Amino acid sequence: QTSVQASQDLPRLPALPLIGSLLSLWSPHPPHVLFKGLQGKYGHTYSLKMGSHKVLLKKGKTFAGRPRTVTTDVLTRDGKDIAFGDYSATWRFHRKIVHGALCMFGEGSASIEKIICAEAQSLCSVLSEAAAAGLALDLSPELTRAVTNVICSLCFNSSYRRGDPEFEAMLEYSQGIVDTVAKDSLVDIFPWLQIFPNADLCLLKQCVSIRDELLQKKYDEHKADYSDHVQRDLLDALLRAKRSAENNNTAEVSAESVGLSEDHLLMTVGDIFGAGVETTTTVLKWAVIYLIHHPQVQRCIQEELDSKVGWGRSPQLSDRGSLPYLEATIREVLRIRPVAPLLIPHVALSDTSIGDFTVRKGTRVIINLWSLHHDEKEWKNPELFDPGRFLNSDGTGLIIPSPSYLPFGAGVRVCLGEALAKMELFLFLSQILQHFTLSVPPGHSLPSLEGKFGVVLQPAKYKVTATPRPGWERNKWQAH
Ligand code: HEM
């Protein structure tokens, strides 16, 4: 029996005209938790109606389209980026170029390792200063600066010092975008609401215009001193791809490159910032929270670092294979607090089916990664933070114990920055834990494990005390 023959309509949440299933979704819980709860009543795959859109919630398979929404259109000049751009020949070509450029500058490249290590060291010197002054620290701006600088070096071959006004402006508009875009806000569900004044939409437009000014400036500078012979960064790689597509007369490339405009290039760089900074920073913040909650996990990582890396040098990417407990801890953080618990919505590009259910072309598909990562049938005690679940029985090798583990998504739309993000998580955490033990400041309570749902699942603000480990007290490194 094929799945098409077996197709049937999906279990569906009750819906009213105009407002659709909105009443069933009224809940004090964030959407990923609410949707997981609804599985008990409607099964693993079910549908609901939001405004005029049919939305489908499912586990697993990915579809390559993206829905257009009011807020993401404002952010991306009507989908001229990669993350929110719909599937098309231009999009495929575009993603291929960026993937190639990221491979050259991001994955496996020695220079990006150096950039990340320099940022990790500068982060450690901030921790060292705070420790010497006996201060508890909000790590959030420091982590954001470190991760932003990695992306800046990658995209523009430049970085920021603490307190740089351009960097401060960037922090401010980024937060404005995170707070207002793609949160399933009412204008995205009911686009006609745009005719009314809307504070969130105004803020978003303001932030996007500040971002665009900065992107345009960098773009113009790169165009002015572009050379075919030197490739300094991602923007140069994009400029080169655009030029060679324009100059190439072969039918295949010129047809594919149709529409690869200046807007596409600018929005792609905007995407790399949007997708690359907030996500990685948020995972680092969650990692620190779980390390504070589980001092024994910190001790295990430090013992591993001491025995495999020692005291004379900093950890490098080539140490990854010999530090399985640290790698397992990173995997567990990505499981227990997936930064994108509902991924980015997908769209079915043609009539199809999921399991026994019919799915019509144009249906939005939301994959509940939260529920995959917290499924009791797949994970023993899913609420428990246990890096050991990613280790083999003698603790020497890494495993993925369940197919229900997709922190970077899967398929055509899998995260473009997965390799880079993993390098950053490893190098930042190994450097910090080699030198410091993290704990809750005296008089503070443990940081909350509850996330705030938005474009990413963000932890609440918290402070941390970084105590230099014995042997590292007296500034054993240079401040950068
Ligand atoms: C998409 C996770 C870091 C670039 C995604 C998706 C997830 C994800 C879950 C959506 C997949 C889907 O819709 O099915 C993460 C996590 C990160 C991270 C957990 C950090 C730990 C990065 C970095 C970059 C990046 C550093 C850039 C250098 C992108 C892009 C997309 C994406 C461009 C859109 C892909 C597409 O729609 O084709 N990421 N990401 N991400 N990510 Fe990441």
C-alpha cells in the first residue's frame, strides 16, 4: 500500500471562520510546549488553521518552501535572502555560492580557527579582570561581541573593540529585530492588520533601516577595492560569484544566476548575521547555565582538558576527537534547549503526504523540534541534563542515541552554519573551562532553565562568577 493510496485527512483542531484555530491556541505556555501537549489529543501529525493559512504540525520530514510573512518580507526585501527566501532556481544557486564561500572561510580553514581563538582569549581576559575585581558578570554582551566579531571577520574582514559605537548600534538593532520578527505576530497571521498603527512593525522597520545602512556601507567599500585576485572575506566571494555569473555566457550559469542582484548579496550577509550571531550566543548562554547547575559536569570537562590538553597551550580544533565529554556536553545542551524549537516554518511545494496523511501544496509545515528532543519514547528522562547519553558505554566515543536529534534541522534547508557553529561552541567553551570554574554569584539564585520563546529560545538574564582555576590565577596569558 503506498502512502498516497492510504492518504486521509489530518486530525484537525477546531476552527472558526476568520480567526481559525486561534482560540485553541490561547495558552500560558510557549508554542512548542503547547503543540507538544496537543499531540496527546490529536496525535503526532495534525493541522490547524491560522487566519487564511493552513498550518500543519508534524514530526520529521522537511519540505523546502518557506512561507512569506509581513515581518520577514520587511527584514529580507521580500525574501531575497536564504533563510526566509522561497525555494527557486535563484535560491538554489544563491545557497550554493554561500555554502562554497563558507567552506572556504568557515569550515576547516585555519584562519577562522585563529579568529575564534583570538576572540575566546579576549573573552577570557574579560573574565579574568572581573575575577580580579571580585565582580559577578552578565556574560551576554561579552558573548555577543565575541560571536559577532567572528561573523564580522568572516563577512567583512573586520572586527570591533569593546565600546565601539558602530558595534553598540549593531547590538541595539539586532535586539530590535530579534524582538519583533517572525514571532507569529498577529500581522503575520492577518496581513491586513498592517493598515493599523503597529508599534512592533515600526520598530522592526527602524532597526532594518539602520542595519541596511551599515550593510550598504560595507558593500560599497568592498566594491570599491574589489580585486579578482584576492578574496578577503564572504562579501568578496559573493561579489566574485555575481561578477562571474554576469560575465559567463553559458546557458546554465546565466539562467541560474537570473535575479542575483545587489539586494540578494546584501540580504545574504544580513542573514549570516541574523542566523549566525543570536543562535550561537544563545547556545553558549544555555551551556553556561547548565554548567552552573551541574558542577560535576564542569569538573569532568576540566579533568578531560587537563589530561588531554594540559596547561601549556590552548585547546585547538584538532583536540576535538580527544575531548568526547566536552563534545557530548555541547550535544546535550543543543538537545535540551534547541535554540529554534519550531525550526523555521517550511512549505509543501506540491501535493504530497506525511505518513498516511494528505498534505496539499502550499501547506505550512511546522516541525516541532522541541517535542522530538523531549520525546519520552526516544530519550530516557528527557528533562534530565545528562551528557553521558551521547557517549558509548565506556565513555570514550561519541554516539547519537536517537534519530530524533536534529538541532540544525535536516535536508535541503539544513543550517548553513552548522560546522562554523560547532567550531565556535567547542573553542569558546574549552578555553573558558580550561581557565575558569563558573558558579552562581554569592546571594544569587541559580539561573532559570525556562526559556523565552521568540526567533530563538532565549534564557533570562543572569550573572556568573568566574573563578580562575588553581594555577591560572596570575594572568597566565596576555590580554588582547
Ligand atoms: C537555518 C540552527 C548557527 C546560518 C537553521 C535552522 C536551524 C539552525 C534549526 C533551520 C532549519 C530548518 O528550517 O529546517 C542553528 C544553530 C546554530 C546555528 C543551533 C548555532 C549553534 C548558524 C550560523 C550560521 C547559520 C553560525 C551562519 C554562518 C543559517 C542559515 C539558515 C539556517 C543561512 C537558513 C538555511 C535555509 O533556509 O536554507 N539554523 N544555526 N546558522 N542557519 Fe543556522
